[in-house]
Amino acid sequence: MALRMDAAALRVFLDQVFPQVADEFEIITLQEHYLEVALKVKNKHLRPGGTVSGPSIFALADVAAYLNVLSMIGPKALAVTTNCGIDFMRKPRANADLIAKSQLVKLGRSLAVTQCLIYSVGDCKPVARANLTYSLPPSGIQA
Amino acid sequence: MALRMDAAALRVFLDQVFPQVADEFEIITLQEHYLEVALKVKNKHLRPGGTVSGPSIFALADVAAYLNVLSMIGPKALAVTTNCGIDFMRKPRANADLIAKSQLVKLGRSLAVTQCLIYSVGDCKPVARANLTYSLPPSGIQA
Amino acid sequence: MALRMDAAALRVFLDQVFPQVADEFEIITLQEHYLEVALKVKNKHLRPGGTVSGPSIFALADVAAYLNVLSMIGPKALAVTTNCGIDFMRKPRANADLIAKSQLVKLGRSLAVTQCLIYSVGDCKPVARANLTYSLPPSGIQA
Amino acid sequence: MALRMDAAALRVFLDQVFPQVADEFEIITLQEHYLEVALKVKNKHLRPGGTVSGPSIFALADVAAYLNVLSMIGPKALAVTTNCGIDFMRKPRANADLIAKSQLVKLGRSLAVTQCLIYSVGDCKPVARANLTYSLPPSGIQA
């Protein structure tokens, strides 16, 4: 099954649909069923002590999963997150971007399942792992 | 087991430790093992269409769990979220605040477990449910 | 929305569809969106020390959720578990049955979401909490 | 960090601590932070239609995680599952064994986190994915 959107197309889509946050994310690598995306950490993502906040880590995991799914099914804004599980495992490095490495482990007709590991740039031990499920709109309906 | 912090003390703690986001949250009700907190929805929490973003819902669930735990153990900033599971069930109402109703279902020596339902104000069907686990610092260590 | 199956009908359905395990479970209480079911603990559910095994607790949570959903949608064997999250919080009592108290928090067209607390009989502190999501077959298809 | 138990030692431990179920599982591959274990599917694991039951899949995920953790910390029976998340993604093949491929993504002082994909033998698409967290006993205490 081939990619329906490449990194450039995902970039354009993100800018259009999530203009408030699109510039926080950078697509690093895209393959079939696999995507890496970075969160460019800014002040607003930080908690006291310089660590990246939980909601920011959630947002990164969600964007990684969403773009991974869209790359395979095309630009369907109606795909919605239905379930997310996250383990926060280590404190992110202060002042380092985060990278989510997302794997699409199921792409069904109505549900897609992804899992990812999230790293501080330059560190080989993950700061978090997450799994996300998306409910997919019926084929033919696109937004 | 009695409350170690009341709503006013939680309010002061939140303002000190999370000054960036503290004013987004309002404590509605506090009892032993039970807490309700509102997210005062602003533009920055919204996605196109007026719905509240996933990261904002995560943030609300996390704050509800955190304050619920702290009310029982006292002001220990070192309590950290280790696991979170969320089901996103319905689209939040546009332009309505969200309320998380959080239940503390385990308070052990090293782990605390909470679960919550999240509602749009004025709606009886929950928009999300979440469970969060916190790792607690050894007694005596406080930050 | 009214019940489509009462406790007796659920009992018959369970006996027919899961004959291997049906006699391990007893329906205690059934209301709209709420069900209590007991696991009658036998030797095969135990681990060394007399504690109930994890798979047995999972099985109870799954049966509770399944029957809760079926009571509202009717006898559709094709409803399948798609996601489950469990927190194991306390060691179950030796030689005591377990009771799951299951709440149906969403009943949509294609997904149903439940959550439950599980108790050892006679103990007010839960041994586990669980959330389960079911994928529902399109209306009209029944098995 | 080197292995503290090899496959043979894990085998002996499993036979001693879980004699009721030990013969259902076979260790296939063991490396640092990585383990593959098979569930040798028998009648008792099946549901009508020949598919493997949910509790059996849970049991496999749990054993895989447990052995993966023990291989690194030694034979500590007191390590207990505190959290588990599972996505059931595809129907297992009838009459085929299952293999869990488990990755240890965090080994901390008090918590270990694993994730696994589970496959029907001979199929490259996973039937399930799971994440499990273990609470570890303080060093020095062994059972």
C-alpha cells in the first residue's frame, strides 16, 4: 500500500488545518506505516525546571499518529483520536527538541492503531511511549 | 484519612508551581478522594470548529488528578504522572467550559491511581474519560 | 433508552455463546448503562498465595463490559473488544469472589466505552479498575 | 547492562512459580531488553470459531513482559503488573500459536515499562499490541 501524501503534502495540510500549532512540528522522516516528527520546543512547552510539559508530549504523540495515518489514507480531517495511552518514563532533557517515532500497526476500515516512542534529541533512551487509536471516516467522505 | 490541603491551599500551590497555566483552571468541589475542576476555555484551547483540543483535555485530566492526589498527601511537587489513558468519546461543545470529575481510587505508598469523567458545562454526557497514575515521592521529601 | 436484554436473557446468551466459561460468572445487578457481575473464584483462577490471576481479572472486566453493552444493543455476538486498559491496584483477597461494577459511558453507532471497578467481595477498596472499548457491528447484522 | 537470567533460567523459574500455566509458554528468543515467547494454543484458549480468547492474549502479553523484566533484574517473584493497555487489532488465526515480541523500554528503580506486538505464527500483521508496567520490589528483597 503506497503513501497517499508525502511529507510536503502533510506539511501543507497541517498548516491549513492546525494553523495555531503547525509551526511547532517538523516532519523528519516518512515511510509507509512509519513517521518521525519533531516538536520544536519553545518556552510555552516548558514547566519549571525546563522540562517539557505533559500536554506538549501528548500533542506530539497525537500529531505523529495523525500524520502517520493521513499519509496512508489521504487528507481526511475527520479522522479523530478515540483512545490514547501514554507512559511517561523519563524526564525530557531541558532545552532539547523532542522526536516521536511513530509506527502504524493497524490500518483498518474504521480504526487505525499507532504506537510511538518519544526521545529527547541526542538521547537514546525514550522519555515516553504512547499508543493512539483513530476512528476513520467512511471512505469517500473527506473534509 | 483527612484532606491535607483544602481548595484554597491547592489554588495557592497551583499559582506558585504552574504560573503559566494556573489561571486556566478553577477548583469547583473538593472532598476526600474526589475533586471537580473546570477548564476555563479560551481561544488557545480551541481547534477549528470551536472544539476543545486534545492536549487541552489531557491537561485538564492531568491537573484534576494531580490536585486530587495532592489534597490527600500535601504539596509535593515531585509527584509525577507515569501513565495516562484517555478515551475521547464526544465532541466538546463549542464555547463551553469543561469540568473534570476526578475520583482517587488508590492512594498507595508509591503509586496513586485516579479516574475521571470530563463534561462540557451543561451537558450530562461525558466528552472523555481518563485514568492517570502518579508516582509518589518517598515520604519526607517535598519540593 | 431502555434495556434490550434483561439479566435472564444475558444469562441464556452467555451460556450459548461462551459455554466454556459461562458458569464462572453471575449477574448480580442490571440497570440501563450499569451492570454488576461476579467471578465465582475457583482453583483455576488462582496464583500461588491464593490471589486471583491477572488473566482472570481481565476476563471478568471483559465479560462485565460485554454484557453491559449487549443489554443495551441486544444479542450481537459480533461486538468485539478493541481496547482495554487495566490498573491492578491491590491484591485480591484469597478465597473471595470478585465483583465488577461496570458503567457504560458511551454508546455510539460504532464504538461503546465502559469503565469498571473490581472488588473482592466484602472489601470496599477496589482491587482493579478497567476501561474497555467495543467495536459494534453495523445495525441489522446480528450473530 | 547484562542479562541476569538466560532462557533456561527463566524456564526453570516459570515452572516453579507458575506451575499451572508454565507449559503453555515457550521462550523463543532472549536478548537484553528483548524477548519472544510463544503461547502454544490449546482448546482451552479458544473461543467459538477457533479464535484465541482475550484473556489468553492478555496472559501471553503479561508473561512476555514479566520474563523480559526478570531476565534483567533476576528472579524476583514480587514484581507485579500495575498497568496494562491492549489493542486487539485482528482476529488471530484459527489453530495457530501466538508469538509475543516484547521490548523493555524502561527499567527504572521502581517501575519497568514494556511494550509488545503479538502475532499469529506465519502472519506478518500483528493481532494485538500491548504495554505493561511492572512495579519492582526494592533491591535486596527477593521471593
